[in-house]
Amino acid sequence: MNVTRDLFNEVMVPNYNPAAIIPVKGLGSRLWDQAGTEYIDFAGGIAVNVLGHCHPELVNTLKKQGETLWHLSNVLTNEPALRLAKELVNVTFAEKVYFANSGAEANEAALKLARRYALEKFSEEKNQIIAFKQGFHGRTFFTVTVGGQAAYSDGFGPKPGNIEHVEYNDLAALEALISDKTCAVMMEPLQGEGGIISPTNEFAKGVRALCDKHNALLIFDEVQTGVGRTGDLFAYMGLDVVPDILTSAKALGGGFPIGAMLTTTAIAEHLKVGTHGSTYGGNPLACAVAETVLKIVNTPEVLNGVKRKEQLYRSGLQAINQKYACFSEIRGKGLLIGAVLNEQYAGRARDFLVASADEQLMCLVAGANVIRFAPSLVIPDEDIQQGLVRFERAVAKVVNA
Ligand SMILES: Cc1ncc(COP(=O)(O)O)c(C=O)c1O
């Protein structure tokens, strides 16, 4: 069969508009399309491929598990799921783990748990959820409504209720809204899709204190920041603020779909048998791969490498900016980096993305004003350097057009 980009329009639901090329092979931080054209990957499958494409240890794990046991469902538990849960408990604040298949599903579980916890422990009236403008938590109806862009949840009929939003980094706004009727505050410990926005330390600590004051659970959505992305295993560790519930996905599977919700025993016990579930949650293939991802990422070599590589990006992007004066700021943490367009180029992040693809470089946007980089955490320094050369050519094209 002749597989072309046109086939997408013919047979796929039109909710995406993928690029014109179709990648057919990946290795490390390189990708090749059907014509054999090679690309450097600064996008990492939207912050997923933390160990690049086809990392040999992940391939081996998947092959081995693939020849052993694929799927059982939740009627039976399995060794990879239990080993992964034990490891997540060992390396985080958490005492209990729930497995899902995606970030949205992990967040859905977190939100349902928070509501159930408040209802059982306090009262039916304690059901308000507070989240942040520009926040992103997934596309299920509950998570997209908790997300901070109404445009994503509008147009689907009545929304889940009692969900409020305040500005990120505005502690006073949160303080004005939060009350004993709040059951949870959900936040990303660095807003990704919303534009690569770091919380101030005062804000992060203040949110924790307000949650404590009002017996509200603090949910950290670490779907994008978790598993090494910021240079800490989880971003909460770098902020020195411990959430009550944490969600992880994306990087956790290194490209194999998995999500996880982590929490304490006291909170977890409110999701009793039969209250929530997923056929595939804890799938042996996914959990085996994630176990290997975690083992490799949670090493000083990889985590320190993230911090060092961040500096390569920052100095390279600053050098480009000195020549072309198109960014107002380079921001983010670890290998979740945003180049913010200045006023002259406001709203044109997509143009830079398209120009980059023309120069054989894959990158991302985070809103209309920010070019986002979320490469493999083990991207070779030469690939960063070469990718930045390509990016400079893309910037020159846009600026000189
Ligand atoms: C912070 C955050 N939460 C949740 C999600 C949703 O994850 P998924 O697409 O796996 O459902 C994303 C995806 O971009 C995300 O960045």
C-alpha cells in the first residue's frame, strides 16, 4: 500500500493536522522520513522519548517482555507492575501507585480520588477544584475542564462543575478563592503547554501552605515535568514542595504508553475496590519498559547531564538571539526549554517550527509565542550543536523573510 500524508486526510478523524512528512525510523535523537531525509529531534515526541528513539536497553526489555507476557487485566496482578510500583515508591514521597495509560487518565484518577477523599473524610460540599489559567492536564472531559484554557473544553455540552481557575504565580488570587470547600488544587510544577512558565519558589510553597490550611489536596501534574525532564527525578524535588498526589506519564514509558498516579496510603485508601479502574492499567509490557526507563534516568549521570545540556541550549539560543534579536527570554528548566518570541515576532512560533522542519529539525511550540524544546535527556552534545546550527538557519529564514 502506498502510504502518503494524503491518506491521513482520507481515513483519519480530522482533529490533528500533522506535518507533511511521515517519519519511518528513529535512532537516538535522529529521525528519518519516507524519502530517507534525516532530522534532528528536539521535540522528543512532546517530552516523551527521554532516552531517544529505540534505546537498546528499552528495545531489549520490550523484546524480552514481549516473549514472556503481554496482558492480564486487573483481575490478575503482574511482576513488572509490582516492581515498577515498588521502585516509584522507593524514589518518591509516595506510598501507593495507580497505573493508567496516559497523562489524562492519571489526572482523571487524581481528580476523582481528590473528590472522593473530601466527600468521605469531610463533607459533600467540599468539592471545589482550583487550577491555573493556561494549565494543561489532558483531554478527557474532567481534565480538560480543569485545564486553564476554556477554548479546549467549550463546545461539548455541560461541563463537570465547581472548577475554578486563577493566574499561575498569583498567590493572592489563590488565597482569595480557596476555602474549606476546596477539595484540591491542581498544578503543573512548571507549566508546559501553557508557555514554559516556572513557578516562583514563594508561589509553590505558598500553594502548599494554603492547601494545608484548608485541608485541600495538592495535586502536582508531572506528566510533562516528571522522570528527569527538569534535571530532578520529579520537579517537586527541585521545588522542595511535596504534593499529596502526583501524576506521571509521557517520559515514564519513554515512548510506550503508560500513566501513573502516586499518593500516600491515607489518601489512596479512598479508592476502594471497584471505585476506579482501567483494563490496561499496569500492563506488563508498559511497566517493564517504564522500569527500565526509571532505572536509567534515575542516575546522577543522566540527571546531571540534563543540567549540563540545558546550558548548551541556553548558550546556543542566546548566541542566536544576539545575531537575530527575536527572543525576549530563554526560560524553563532542564531540558524543557522555551524561547519566547519578542514583540516583533509575537504570535509567530509556528513559523519558526515550520522553518525548522524545512531545515531538518523537529521542535515544538508552547502557545503562539514560545518555541519549545523537549529533546531526549541523553541527546548527544554533537546533536544539540548540529540542531542549533539548523535552528539558526531556520531563525534566519523567518527573520530575513
Ligand atoms: C502537564 C500535562 N498533563 C497532562 C497531559 C496529557 O497527557 P496525555 O496526552 O498523555 O493524556 C499533558 C500532555 O501534554 C501534559 O503536558
